[in-house]
Amino acid sequence: MNKAAIDEAKLEAFTMRAIGDLAAGYTGIMVSLGNKLGLYRALAGAGPLSAKEVAKRAGCAERYVREWLNAQAAGNYILYHPSSDTYELLPEHALVLADEDSPAYIPPAWNVPASMWFDEEKTLNAFRTGQGVAWGEHDGRRACGVAAFYRNGYRANLVPHWLPALDGVVAQLEAGIDVADIGCGHGHSTALMARAFPNSRFHGFDTHAASIAEAQKNASAAGVTDRTTFELARAETYPDRRYGLICFFDTLHDMGDPLAAARHAAETLAPGGTVMLVEPFAQDRTEDNFSLVGQLYYSASTTICCAHAISEGGALVLGAQAGEARLADVFRKAGFTHFRRAAETPFNLIFEARL
């Protein structure tokens, strides 16, 4: 390499950027520890506390807790007050780190990069061979992390905002229809709808047996087993009950043949029915997705979304940053004549499709 061509300022700036990303990886481990040990809960709403007080509240060893607190303070996750040698979790930060019901709650999502590291050998082999890695072949923390990452966002948006954004769907749900949740995972979305609309019947389908088992547990905990069912089934073969609403919650881009999935939705949709498609937020042009959210989604897509789609044959590997134009094209080819963006968040696009 020609050393004379190296801009030292650019080198230093990018080195510090890379160190920042490395520090973020370290911080993720600290966040996971803080969550599992109850350290954030010990700090939440308590005002400034000493390391000894935090350790006592959480039932942990003080010396470890002090080092963890300093790591968190160095990353601006918590405040340090030198005059009193105390630490404080701001209420805004508590919504992200300590409140399990907050839409911004993030700690369990760190299970996803943990599983990505654990599965590195499988990913290396996939890159070298072109083979896929199915959802169920990943470390178990991946499914739990993904479910946790989306759960609270769905809780905050699905019933109060997304469903009302679909023309006439809430009235149908209130009257009573059959609803299909395709790729239901742990069933959080299914249970949320079932609790809100007791006159309708909700059917979750997934290819991952462990997720179906979790979905059944979550439905039981939510008290909606009387109107929910969960079955192992592919997106192209789930049973036809003439569904008034068919939902794809962040799943279509993971499928090996999304066009076949959309066609099966067209075949099983009741007259006047609606498909609700929720996908990761993405612009149509690749370069317009070069952002913090795009960095997150492209990285996950590399090791999880594309890998699973390829494991299912990879007829069309959309990836997590498909964008509205490509998604609309899938549904147009499947026979849908109506496709519109109904709502959006910084993390999701919500579409309405009808025949």
C-alpha cells in the first residue's frame, strides 16, 4: 500500500468510528447483564444511588456492580455524580432499559447479536457454499431476541394505530372474522389481536416448532386460548378457512418464495378480505437505506433473513430492506389489484393489500 496516499486524519477518524462500534458491542453485554441481574430495575426511579446501594437492591456483589456502573456511565447510559459518588438512571433511559412494557425497551434484543456470534461458523459456511441456514438452525437466543425486539413495538402500535389504518378492518374484527398470522413466531401479535377482538378467531402458522410452543404459552398467559390456534405450516400451504384478514408481521422477506406466499394469501382470502403486510422500514433505493436503522437491518438480513430464505429454496430472496416498490410488485404478480402504504414507524412499513 502507498503510505503517501493515506490521509492520516481520515484514518484516525475511521479508527475511532470502528472503536466506537467495538465499544457498542461491549456495551451490549453490559446491557444484557444489567437486565438479567436487575441492576436497571434497582436504579429506576430511585434517584442517585451509591454502588453499595445498587448492589444491595439487586442482590449482587458490590465490586462487580461498581465496575459495571462505571462502564455504563462511560457510555452515558447512566449519570455519575462525582460529589456524592453516586449513579443515576434518567427516567428517559429507564424506558429503554428498565420498563419491560415500554415500546422503547431494548435489552432482550441483544440476544440477537449474541446468537449471530454463536452461529458464526454456520454463516461462514453459508457464504462459502451459498447454502441457507434455517430459522430453527440458529442458537435459541435468536428467536427469543427477535420476538422481544418486536413485541413491545407491536403492543404500542398494532391495535391502536395499524389496524385502524386499514379500511374497514376494525369493524370486521369486531363483528367476527377468521384471521391468519403467517410466520407468527412466539405469537405476540396473534395474542394482541385476540385480546382486542374477542368475536374473531385467530390462527397462527409457523415452520418453527419451538416458536409454536412458545406461542401457545403466550396465548394461555394472555387468556385467549379460546379463540386462538397455532399450527406448524408453511406460508404456501396453511389451511384455507377463508380469512377476513391475513397478516405478515416482519416475515414475508424471510420466506424462500414470497410470491407463492402472496398467491396462497390470495387463494385463502375471504371476499372483501384484507392482507396486512408489516415489513422493516426501507426506502426503494439502496443508497437511501445507508443509515443507523439500515445498518441494523442489513446486518441482521445477512445472517438471518437471507439465510432462511435461501434455506427454503430462495426463489426470491427479498432481504430485510426490500422497499415498497419490490413488495408491491410481489403482490401485483400474485393477483392483488390494491396495494397501499397505510402507516409507518421508524422501524416498520405497514401495507394494505386487496384483490
